[in-house]
Amino acid sequence: MGYIYFFAFLYLVSILSAGAVDSEEISYDFSVENRLFPSGSAYNVDDNLFGSFSAELEYYHEWTDRRELLVITPFVRLDVNDSERSHFDLRELFWQKRFSDWDVSLGFRKVFWGQTEGLHLVDIINQTDWVENIDGEDKLGQPMLQTTWLRNFGTFDFFWLPYFRERTFAGENGRLRPSIIINTDKPRYESAAREWHQDWAVRWYHTIGQYDIGLSYFEGTERQPLFQPRFKQNGQLELMPYYYQTKRLGVDLLYISGGWIWKLEALSIDASFDDRKQAFTGGFEYTLVGVFDSQYDLGLLSEYMYDDRGSSFTPFEHDLLVGGRLAFNNINGTDILGGLIIDTDIGSVLAFVEMGTRLNDWWSLDVEFRGFFKQERGELLYDLRDDDLFQFQLTRHM
């Protein structure tokens, strides 16, 4: 129902803006994706090859001397194997009005907070689209009213978030999921208002010399659920997502000096059922320019992850990320990012490699590898121990 109201409002805006176009752009991306799992899963899904198709449109419209803006970005994926991965989403559909020292935006938007590479602890506004990729980088569009106030001493963002988006999860025929099926049709909420709980947030950020500083506060429904077991009438066990209320105070920091980039994200979390908890991740990236007298730049990165919310909430309680980023500096924009996330307590390893390149003006190729090694029973990633995968995505840009 929430979609209908926003569609009606923004359709009205588009009608009012007709005939007053200062700038208008439209683009399309069509992708074919294949996921190859070398092994059968640990939870009786033996398909090794998964195929899907996706499409994303982006429409950009400015008028009133570029002081008003309309952005529409719908996304759809059709998965051959997993019906839960087939989905439609409004990544963005919003109207924005710009004034002298403040802006107002209304609609579905994507807002990113954070600085670190391995985890984005302070990034809370948008829900994660987990069926797209388990790295947490893909987000669902969030209905919001956002007001931005621009001052010499920093930028203030104020958010009213009237509707909550549930997290997406792979279905019974999918991979990269727990061995017990997650029932996304019957989520549970701490708030009696359920998905209509009125969340809100505020963030201040500013650049001071070589520092980028962000301070944020969020109060509302936690985007990452806990899971409560339940037996169905046939005796089969399933997991019910439980979305609880939380208050989160966050800080993110970036410092640049020469070839060094130092990064930090830290959280103080107050949930109604638990004592106040802390989490942080921080580290560095150091870039070697023209490594081995070549055109390539090599970035060496390392981050430490700490979270005292426990293993039922996160697999990254005491973990170390080590990796590198290789930029080819060519006309195709080729780059490779790879690394290991090592659990310093039990020695389990999550390995990843991501490569992207532009084949020509119309085509691009993205390749990913993820491997799960030495996963221990009782850990969140244990059920993924046989889900090592290679992912290939070919995209046509129009």
C-alpha cells in the first residue's frame, strides 16, 4: 500500500514538471548472471549452476533552473532456480527541491553512510537486498522524507522513515542460505506498529583539513533481524525473522595523508532486550603508485573488526581483513579487489575476489569469487561451508 501513495505523489510531480525541462537523461542496464557452485550444498540443494537476468532503468529529470529534481530507478531480477530471488524493487523514486542552504527530498532513496571496506557498521538507513549479494552492498529503496541543511560548520541530514522494508533471503531452492528455511512471509516485530513504526535519524558530516568526520544517530527498527525457531504444523522447523527496536549512535572517520588512508567506523547500540553494546571496525589502505615501474597502482589494505553483540548476530566478532586492490589505470577501468577475512578466535576464513572491467562502450563484465574455509559448527557462516561460488555478470549498457 505504501508504494501506491508514493507512486501517486511522484506521478503528480512529473505532470507538474512537464514542459519545464532543464535537463533529462535516461539509461538502461540489462544483465545476464551465472553463479557456479563447485560443490553440492550442506542443506540438500544440489544444483550447481544458477542463472538469472536483471534490468535497471535510471531516469533523471531537472527543472526550475535545476532547483527541482526527479529520479526514478526501478530494478527487477528474474532467477531461474530460486523464486525468492526473483523480485522487483524501486531502488530510487524521489523528488528533490533545492533552496539556498537546504534541500528537501521525498520518496524512495538510497543513502550510504560509512568509510571502511570490509563492514559498513554505521550504514543503517536502507535495508540490505541479501538475495542480490551477501556482501551487503546492494540495498532496497527506502521511503523517506530527507531534509539537508548546508552550513559552514558542516552538513546536517534529517530523516523521517515512515515504512520499514524487510530483508530479502534466498528460498528453499536457493543457495547462500541457512540449512533451516527462513519464512519471510511471517516476520515478527517488537513494535505493535510493525512495518509502519516511524523511524528517524540525523547525521552531521564535515571535512576539516585532511579529515572527513560523520556523527549519526538512528532510532527505530533494526535492519538486521534475529531469528526465532518455530515448528510448522507438519513438524518441520523454520526460522522467523524478528525485527526489534534499537538506538544507534555512530561515528565514521576518514584521514588521508600521502599514500595512506585511515578509516574508522564505530557504534554504540542500545537494544530493548540487551545491555548497551559496542562495535567498531578500522584500519588503513596504502597505495603504491606505479608498482614495479608499471601503470598499475596497488592498494594494500587491512582492517580489524570487533563486535560484542555475539555470534548469534554477527560472524565478525574478532576478525582481521587483509587484502589488496589493483587498479590497471586503463581505458576500460579494470580493477581487482581481493582479500581474506580471518576469525582471530577460531581461524575460519572468508575469501573474496572481485573484478570489474568495461569491454567496450556498451558492455561490461564483473567476476566474483567467494570461499568459506574452516567454518566451525555453531558459527553463522557454518551452513555456507560448501557454498564457495564463482559469479559472472555480463551487462549491456544503453
